[in-house]
Amino acid sequence: MAFTLLVNGVQYSVDAEQETPLLWVLRDSIGLTGTKYGCGIGQCGACTVLMDGNAVRSCFMQAGRAVGRKITTIEGLSPDGSHPAQLAWKEFDVPQCGYCQSGQILTAVALLEKKPKPTDADIDAQMTNACRCGTYHRIRQAIHRAAALRGQ
Amino acid sequence: MSEKTPEKKTEMDRREFLTTTATVGGAMVLGFWMPLSAEAANMPVAPTPWYREAAVPEINAWITIAPDDTVTIRVGQTELGTGVFTANPMMVAEELQCDWKKVRAEYASANRDAREKAPEWTLKVPGNGESDPGGAAPVELENAKGVYRRMIIHSSGNVRESRYYLQLAGAEARERLLLAAANEWGVPVSELVAKDSVITHAKSKRRTTYGAIAAKAARTPLPDPSKIKIKTPDKYTLLGTEQKSLDVPLKVTGEAIYGIDIRLPGMLYAAVKACPVWGGDVQSYNFDRIRNMPGVHSVVRLPFDSLTKSVGFLCGGVAAIADSWWRAKTALDALPVEWNYGSGAGVSSTSLYDLHLATGKQPGEAKTNDGNVDEAMARAAKVVEAVYSVPFSPRARMEPGNATVLVTDNRVDIWSGDQDPQGLLRRAAKLTGITPENVYIHSTFQGGGYGSNGNGPQGEQAVAVANAVRGRPVKMLWTREEDWGTGTKYRPMSVCLMKAGLDAQGWPIAMEVRHATTWSLGDMGYRGLSAPPYFIPNYRLTIHAPKTHVPIGTRRGTGAAPNGFYMESFIDELANIAGKDPYMYRRELISRNPAEPKQGVGGFVHRDDFVRALDMVAKMSGWGTPLPEGWARGIAIDDRRRPTRTTSTICAQVHTVEVTKAGKLTHHRVDVVFEQGFALMNPLSVRKQIEGQIAWGYDDTMYQATTLEEGHAIERNFDKFPVSRMNEYPKQVNIQFMKTNRWITGAGEEAIPQIPPAILNAVFKITGKRFRSIPLKSHDLSWG
């Protein structure tokens, strides 16, 4: 029952049940552990990945449904941490424990694709990922900075 | 399993993997480790501690220096978001006088700590603690005699406990580098200057680098290391400057390795289900029902017996083991299990609240009894009574509990982010019968902690599982529901009965506080209540201890959080009854204290700093200036003080809040004055900690509670246990540091106790409703 997934531009042949959540295929079958498990019910956002450019919660999506779609994980955002969101995150020293930040960054990337100059209201509406360390203050600043970096 | 694995990455061996998971900063490039062949499963782990790189000279247990001047500094404490991977190297580098841009951090080895005694020169801690710039807070280190002293991270204690010996470690290494250069050049060591990893001798214009002299320094002991002196804060050049976190670059690329990310050759996966009622155990289970499910390996019973209790288990359970975690979890969900719930099964939050309230009315243990409360209460012009409470609440970290463990017949290896690596090492030895010297902890990053046993018995359960399948590494991972329902300890429910007698002008002449709490750890039940900052000539605090089956532990904010909520809300009530401004009311009551501690009532050595903090925060928040209808400011102050006040950090806050007539609350603005004492190690890190605590305290105020029904926790995932998001975080946060002439306690949780009372004090001003329990989600805030 092997199936193929396109992740970060690489075709992976995966031998797992198709109902397995995409999160576990990414982490345990393919070995991309930057995507994190937080709740398993699509609530916290730690497992966020991009699917055809949209932020989706991979813990709540069967891997079979991702076949034929273009998946981007945090590892695929840039080869060297140079994506504008990553640069901005570093500039504002955003992460504390860091566990939710892959999901935060990918959600922000999806937001910036749709709204290159997001307002605070846009950020409030789109950034629905939980951070228990409470890094929201810096995430907001970093998103504005990333928007500016993209525009340069 | 995947067919495509990048070939170059599979060349990394396990030793290399271990090194790279735990090393950050500088120019180090992290690689991903991918599974090797199944045959490699029995590959022995390198027998020597993993971080010892023979090619790189070790100056002392904390410091290695490579020929290219890369300085690697070992950190004993786990990085779980509080900045230890940056602040601790800064404390060493301050004295080492090395080039900060070339500093890397890596984990120290708990195994080495178990084998090696602390150097003699780190054990003597001179000074008088908080009031001595060159001093330390030695009390907590008395029994920590291993080389890395105290590796547990708790009680905002990292800087407080480790600053002194980390500065010493840097100074010892610097002196040896200087001595080695002096010996080589045949000049007096006093003529040499060390700066940014370069040693110069001005007279002869000679120059060398730390990297060049390191090998010699490693063989050059100091004649008398006990003579080393550390810098006082006025001499700091690196400490006290804002430095970005060394681990952040790894945390924006997915490269940072947490416990959950460990992958080993031939690794099995385990999912665990523990008895939902703490103290309960497994009655029976039927493995045959899942035996043939895909990938299933076995089921391991985790008994609740004297051994497992002694290592921190909270109840018994079962673990399903399979070739992937999802398969293990799927099998476990299908496994029929009968439980023996034990004696806690009949308990609910309602029954426990009633028990607390009843116990609070019974005689208790007096912690403070100043003056004559009963006599003063009898002559008071007015007596005010109020009942406050908080519910149970877990720490609720983001990374669910996990650990990866390999047990063989003579050795245990544990890969985990754990708040207490030394404790885990001892407990693993106990569980397996293997000596502590043969237990190795390979520390990883940890996805939050928020309490000294914040990770629960994750490592201990994982060891028990792996011990049942010796020879195979097992990654045990809790579901979110396991983590919050059976894997954690709780900030306990408590009920506080407060009673004040006021004189005709509304000033308290007597106060009686009866606190019913199961928080029997240290001073958690009375920290902040036993010696309030307010001058109340007749004051009595009694502690009343009901019994419950709910496991109780420390949680971010400690006992100061509920206790501060009670005191700072009640004093606000009194101000309102007195018809006085709550800021000025506090200010007056604090000012009435004698400044010096005296026999009897009211000595308050930090009086003037408290008043200064109140004045600063009032000014920066625009206290007293007009706000729109439905808006108000609330104020609170606390210092997370211990009863003796030898360790505390003063923090005053004003929260600007809006409540619509329909009852919707918006948290608009927070102004914070935070004591910095002599110096903060990394002010950027402290700023981040305070920003985060604002979200933490807000969540406590608004949402968070663990409700009990039939003895078990109801809120076990994010759907029922809300964590606020971006849209609820205040748009304006102002933080000012306040210099004082002492060392502060720490910064990891000192801005939390003020938040619920400050918000609720503002809510009262708007709505006229005085809420005496949190979270607010259970209350109707509508008004007008």
C-alpha cells in the first residue's frame, strides 16, 4: 500500500496506511521532524505545513489526501534559514522553547503570500497557532518585518 | 518506511549525531540523522561521554577551546525556553574574556556529573548573598557536589544558583590560559592582557590566541585556584548586554532536536495509557485483541508499585509497542483495558471545593501571628470578609511527554529533554538496577517545562518500557490527553478565607487569612501570604491542609501566583471600601512599615524599593488619566517572596482592560516595572520572559482550569483547555527595569502573580463586580 508524497520538492515513496495522519508520515516515515505534534485534533497548530501554499494542520489530515499535492515543511522553506520570515524571526529573537515555531512561521508565510502587507487585524485573524511561552508580541513584530523584507 | 533518504546524511554515525543534536551557536552546522540499517540496531553507544572531543583541549569541565578559537561552553541545565543556553555561556564568557561570536553551547553530561566530584574551588561560596555584589545564593547548592552542581532547572533558579560557579569556571580557565602564555614567553602573568580570545604582552609586543595556547593551558594547573576572584557587576562587559539566543537560528529551520525528534536504528515506538484516576492501576488487559494489528510488537504493563511510585509514577498503566508511533497508538486505542480506579474515583471539583472550604474553617497551622488579631478585629469599625479560590491547573507545555531509551544488561541511554537530568539518571538506575555511573542522559531541547517536575514521569515511564525490551531502543510518547490527564502534576486547588478589620478611615488594623491548600511543598502554601508588604499591625495566617488524591507539583508562578491573587485582590477590595485610590492605598500601607526588620510586626527591608516600583508603574501607565467608557486600569505588586524575603524579585504592573457591556474583555495594555537588582545576565532574555508571562497570567485569569469528575481530569486537550492566541495578546506592552542594590531571585515567573489581580481589579472598576475565583470564563462580566 505504498504511496508517493511530494515534500519540499522531493518525491517520497511511503509505506504506511493511507489513513495515517500526514504528520506522522512526515516525521516517522520520511524523517522530517521539524513539524511537531501538539494536540492531534487540529487545535494547536504545532503541526502546520503548507499544502499548495495553504497552511494546513497535518495532525488532522490523512496522508492519503496529500497525494498529488505540493507539501512544504519548515525544512523546505529555505536551504539556509534565509527566508524573510526566518530572517525576521531571528532578528526579533522570537522563539523561547521553540516547539511551536515551525508552525507559527509556516502560518505566517501563508499569510504573507495572501496579504503581502498584513495589518494587525490580518495577523490576529490568521495567526491562530498556540504558543505556551507566549511569544506573540515578537511574532507580530517579526511578521511586519518579514513583510518589509519581502518587499525589498 | 521511506525509500528516499539523502545518502550523505546516513553517513553520520551515532556519536556524531549525539554531538550535533546538542550543539548550537557559532559556525556549527547541524545535520539530520537518518535511520541506518536494521543491523545497526545493536551498535554499541560510544563508551565515553559523547561530548568529549579528544582533538579539542578541555580547560575545565565547562570549557573546551578549539585551535580556531571556537569556545564550547557546557550547560548543565536544559534549554526549555528560558534562555539558559545563552545566559549560562555568557556568565562563563564574561570571565573567560573570549570572543562571544565564537562561543558555542552544548549540554553537559549528567553521567559525568554522577562520576566526577565538583572541583574544590567551586564549592566555597563567599559573600553574603543578596546584598553582596560578589556573593551568591549558596543555600540551594549545599548538597549538589557533582561536577556540574545543580542541573535541575526550577524556581527561576538558574542564574541564582549557577552564576557564581560559572563565573568561577570562566575565571579559572582565563587564568590558566594566561599562565600558559606567561610560561611560554617567560614573562610575569601580571603583564599579560586577555581580551576577545587574544592574549597580548605589550612590552614585548607578543600576541597569541586562546586556540593556540589552549592545549598548553589544559596541562597547566593553577598553583592555588582557591584564590580566583570573580567580577562584581560593575566590571561586567558582556553580562548585562542584550544578546540574542544561541539556539534561535536552529528553532526557525526545524533543525533543533527535541526529545520527540530522536530517531535511532532499530527503534521501536511506544504509546502509553495510564489509569485516568491518579493512584489507580490496571486490573486487566487483553493483548490478543491487538496482537495481529499492523506493526504491533508487544504490550508492557507499567505497574503502580513501591518501586514505580518511588520514581514518580502517578498511577499504573499499559504501553503498546509497535514499529511506528501511530501504529502503537492505534493498537493501544483498540486494547481492552479494565482499571482499578482506587480511592480517588468518587471525587469531583465540587466535592473538593466543599472539602477545602470546610477544612479552611477548621483550626489550622499558624504561620504568622503578629499582634492580637481577635482583639483588634473586635474593635474594628468595619469587618470585611471574602472567600477566594483557584482551581487545579497543569503546566500544559507544548511538547507532549516523551523519552527514547535503550537499556542493555549493563547500561542505560536516555535521549530526552528533561528538567531534572540528575534526578532522571538516579531514577533510571533505580528502575533498572544498573548503577548510576552507567546511565547516560543525552539531553535535547525541551518544548516547554514550566515547573520543576514539569515533564512528569516521562523519562521514568520510558525507562520502564525499554527495560522490558532490553536491547532495543524505544521511543515512548504520550498523547496530548495522556500528558495533561495522567502525566502531569497540578497547581492545586486552593480556597482562601480572608477577613479584615478596618478603622474608621478604612485602614486595616487586623487581618486574618485562612488558606486551605494541598500545596505542602516547602512554602508554596504561604509564600507571599505569611509576610505581606502592607503594614497590618495584627496579622494572622493559618494553613489548612485537606487531603486529595490529585498529584500536586510546582507550576510557573509557584505558590506566589494564587497567594498573590488573593492578597492583591483583597487589598484592592479594602481600598475600594475605604474610598481610596488602590495605588495610593497600597503606597500608604507599604510606607507605614519600619524599614528595618525588627522583632515583632512589620519590618520590611525592601519597603522603599516597593514604593519606588509602584510610583514608576503608576507613572508609566498614565495612572489616573482618563480612559474611554468601559475601560479601566488595575494595579498589583508582588515580589514572589519567600517568608524570609532573602530571595525575591519586585514586580509592579498596571493592566489596562476593556469590558463591553455584553461582557467581552479585551486586554489592551500592560505596564511592567521589573526589578533588575545589581544586574540581569541577559536583559533581552528577561524581557522575553516577561512578555511570555503576560500571556501565561492572562490564560490563568481567563481560561485555565482542570475540572475533576469521578476522580479524573476533564480538560485533556486544547479544545477544552484554552491557550490564548495572537488576537488576545495586548497590543501595547511596556517594560522598565528597576535597579536595586541586591541580587534578584530570578526572572522566569516573577511577573505572573500580579496579572490575575490586576486584571480583576480593572474588571471590578468597570463592572462593579468583584470576581474572587479564576478563570473568568466561568463568570458573567456583563454590566450596565
